[in-house]
Amino acid sequence: MNCITTILIQINLSSTKSEGLLFLIVTLLVLILLFSIPSKHPKKTKETKEKTQPEQRVQSKGSLDQEILNNKVHITLANFKHIIYQSNIKDAPASIEFVFSEELKPYLNWFELKTLAIFNVALSDFTNYHETIYKPQKKRIDTETLIYEGAPSAFHIHSNCENLNKEYFNFKIPQEIKDKGLVQEFRVWFNTVRNLLEEGRYDVFTARLYSKYGILTNEKAINIENSGSIAFDPDSVYLTALRITNILRDIENEKKRSTKMRVILDHFAKVSYFGSSKKGLVNNTTGYSDAEVKLVLREFEEKFKHPLVYAVEQHLIVKHNPSFDFKREILINLGFRACRNCEDVLQEEAVIETRIIKAVRNNSEDDLPF
């Protein structure tokens, strides 16, 4: 419209009719040439739209497909430890190599150090661990250590999965219960009073435990270990290292304070599990009776050794895998399955993957030269 207006103005300004007519003819020829040049941005027809839209979908779905195939999922700390316990100890590193290696040796035995070394490898390179150290077991072993163990392993798509949060809660089975062979009975009973611990009513739980099984437990010593998935701020490396330092310092201070503690730990710290054994001690040259030695060893394990090992585990998690997630494909290969809540998510992903494959195939067929 602007072009036509300009032409008319130019014609009116022409001095003669012949000049005006000549100008009009030239202008029309210029316009014809302009409209005959192909546009760099052709108008999309229905056909071109149908071809470009699938290409865009394939690109976005392709990236999503890659994420689905390579994504990581969450498991509980208890399930992670079950994987570790199935490792080939012979192929594991000789010991864990980090700043506290030498400080741990006086208190941890060969097996405990090896287990931590495997823990370290699995966290830093789970694929390498699976290929070189993991040793598959035909049947899951129930160690009868915790209330909730021995069940089929499950992974969780999201860290806020309701079932994953339920698995955070666990409780260590008292040695007296294991000695009497009442583990399964105790597990059933525990579920009837579990709410007391969840509500923080430790004194009531302690009273119920004594009334039912005659076991005295200090309510302040009750520790519900977090056996579930863990998410740490990477900056927590310093805090977990500080916790290890404090425990080691407390052990040394206790040894300085008590000659009895020092003598017994110098002899039996690495084999502190003897404290729960019914058998007599071998080579007890401490000058104290077996009963006295066992009592000190049990106290050492409860107050120092177990917290120390747990602190080292936490430190390694924060250092190597603070989000505590692992490749889904490897976990499936290890026998894990999605929890019931997460099965719906997997079904949705399967639908997405099917659409991606169809889109890729359709796009490939469109590009064929025949």
C-alpha cells in the first residue's frame, strides 16, 4: 500500500504526462522483479508444519529419553549396606585411604577396614564397584541386626517418596533378643509400640520393653539410626570430619582417664565383638576377668566404635555422593525393583519412551530418499 501511494505521488509531481507515464512503467517493472525473488522465510504450509513439528518433538523427547535411560534413583542406607556385604572382600582395596586411615587402625579390625574401603569405592564409582568387587548372592541374607531387613530391595524415583521416608525408621535388635532366638517375635512386637518412638515417648517405650522382655535400656541411649536415603550439603565434609576427630579424641581421653579401659582396649579393641560372645576370651592377659573385659568392650562398641564407623560412613557419603543416588540400571541388575509408589512413575516414563521411539521412526521415514 505504501509503495502504491509513493508511485501516485511521483506521477502527480511529474512535469508532463509523457514523463509520468514513463515513470509508471519503470516502477511497475521494478515491482514485478521484487515480487519474483523467492522469500528467505517462506510461509509454512500445512505440509511443512507436519514435518517440522515432529522434528522439534524428537529433539525435546530425545533429551528426556537420555535422562530416563541414565537417571539415578534413591535407596536406603540399609539397602546400600546389604549390597556392600555381598562384596568380594579379596578384590577390595587393602584399606580405606583418607586422612583418618592411621587413626582408625588401632580400633578397627581387618574386616571392618575392608568393608569401609569397599564402601568408599562403591560411593566414588558405583559402576566400577559393580563390575569388579560386587559378588551376587542367590538369596538375600537377614543378619537379624535391625527390625527392618530381609525384605525385597526397592529403589525410589524421587527422594521425597513416601515409602523411602518410611524406611528411614529402624531399630537395632537387642543382643538379649538374638541370644534367646526371639528376633521374629520381637519384630512383630516392635511394630505394636513403634509409634512410641516416632512420637518421642522414649520413657514409655523403655518401660514396655522391660515389661515384655526384661531388658533395661537407657532411654537417652535409644538411637533410631537413619537407614534411609541421605542428602547432604557438600560443605558438610568438614563437619563430618570434625565428628570423626571428636570421637577419636573422646576415646583417647577415656583411655587416659581409666587405666582399665586403656589396658582392655589395647588388647581387644579390634575384636570388641567378643564382648557379646558367650564363649570365654582367649589370651586374656589384661589382669581383669572375662566378665569385666566383655562389659568394657560392649560399652566401647556402643559409645565409641559404632558411632565412629557411622561417622566415617557419613563422611564418605558427603565426600563422594552427597545426594546418595545410584544408576537405576545397575540396581535393577542387582535385583532391585521400584517401590509401589514409584511404579506409576515408571509406567509414565515407559509411555514417554514409546512416544519417543515412534517419533524418531516417523521422522526417519520422512527423510528417506525414496
